[in-house]
Amino acid sequence: MDLAKFVKEVLNAPYYRTRPHEVMRYAYAKWVYQKHRMEDPLEFLRQLGVDPKVAMDGYERWRPMLADACQRIKDRSGLQGGISMEDGAVLYGITRSMRPKNVIETGVAAGMSTSFISAALLENGTGELISIELPVDQAHAGQWDGCHFAWPDSGVGWAIPQSIKEGIANRHTLVLEDVRTALPRILAGMKSLDFFFHDDLHVPSHMRWEYDLVYPKLSPGGFLLSDDADYGWVGFCKSLGLPDSSFNNIQRLTGLRKPLTAAKPAVNGSLAAKGAQLA
Ligand SMILES: C[S@@+](CC[C@H](N)C(=O)[O-])C[C@H]1O[C@@H](n2cnc3c(N)ncnc32)[C@H](O)[C@@H]1O
């Protein structure tokens, strides 16, 4: 771990500045993710129980325009927060292999994750995406994680390739509202959710709240993925009794697949979801 970078990150984040014990947990979580880090998106998909061949079907058609969008984001000044091509391949692969009826993502910014998920939904020819992002007048408000994103200058989702934007328009809902009010309401109106991707506010208590809220709504065989996993994911996986493989990650993008069969109650009364992630 790069100590200087870690100290700078912690000092920049109001959340950690005021919670010294959380800093220790964050350092521990970073060490855990370092130990379980993977480089190859296809290997990551495989350990989630996804066949990479099925997952990456059609990807080559979209890859050049997605790479171009990634590059346009890199070339911009200011914090854009977009996911990498490797992370994007994972989102495409899960969406393509599962053919979800519905997907929710939190945190849109310039729109990289939206682009990868939408490309796979277009390839599938079915499935809807709901994206939740702050309204523009709240986006610059000081955030707990110290991040100030630059997307309000160019518009939310500004990097999404035009053909993806137009293609997915009828199956995409952009909700500009704080996720803390939007997500509970949206989930309450759904019978079940096939795929959830977290990429909004990166502080452990908020992320844990999202995972806990989403997991019961996840359909059997559904996926819960999280970017920038921290101690929130560690605590969540421990509460479900998951094995260490649930900390496998690519650049701290991690996730699990909900078991297809109902979990047995654990001794402590919580749901035992051991084996949720196919090792
Ligand atoms: C890391 S960026 C998202 C990057 C995006 N997923 C991509 O791949 O391009 C995080 C985003 O979460 C948004 N965000 C932060 N707190 C939020 C909240 N409480 N509700 C909704 N969105 C939030 C920020 O405005 C920011 O645009």
C-alpha cells in the first residue's frame, strides 16, 4: 500500500477525519483487497460462476467506442470518477450473461458504467436500467468522501457514446435524486432486482446501508457488485457468513452472486449465504 497516498486520501475525506477508528478499518480493508486482487476480468467473472465466453459475446462490437469514451474521460481535467475498461468488461459480462430484467446503478457522473451496462442490454435486446445520480445543484456539495466530481460542467452522462444513448433511451431511467431517498422508494416498487451496481458515495456506513437494503430484493442468482469496496463490504460479507473469496476484486471492484436456492438460517439468526460466491 502506498502510505503517502493513503494518508492524503484519509485527510481529504471528512468522514475519516472525524472517525479515527474507521481509518484503521479502512487500512485493514485495503490490505484485504490487496491480498485478494485479481488482474483479469475474465478470471473474476469465472470465479463469480459466469462463463466468460457467454459473458463477452458481442463485446468486440462495442469495445472501440467504449475505449474511446474512457479515453475522452482520461483526457478531461477534474475528477470524472469513471470506471476502467477492466471494470467495464466485468459489468458488460455480467449483464450479457445474466440477461437481467432490471439493473440499478448508483453514481453516474460522466457515464462510463452506464455505457458498459447499456451496451450489454442493447446486445441482449431486453432489460431495463435505472441510474441514480445527485441533482446538479447538490453535486458540488461537500461529500463525506471528499470527492468533488466535474460532471456538472459538461452534464451527467456526457461521455456516453451517442449510439448507446439513443439505443437505450426507451429502457433507461435516470433518477436525479439523492440515493438515500431514491433507492428505498425505487426498490419498494419492485418485486425483485436482478443486478445492482454501487458506485456513488464511497464511505463504509453508506455502502453497507446500500448492500443491506438491496440484498433481500436481489433475485435468486442475481448479482450485487460494488466499486471501491472498503470496510463496508468486509462487514457485509461477514454478516452473511461468506468465504474469503468474496473479497476477490479488480481494482477494488468486488461482488457476489446470490444463491439460487433459499439460504438456511444461521446459528446467530442471520441468513447463512455461504457459497453465494462460486469460488
Ligand atoms: C465515482 S462517480 C461514478 C462514476 C460512474 N459510475 C462511471 O463509471 O462513470 C460517483 C458519483 O456518485 C455521485 N453521488 C455521490 N453521492 C451520491 C448520493 N448520495 N446520491 C446519488 N449520487 C451520489 C457523485 O455525484 C458522483 O457523480
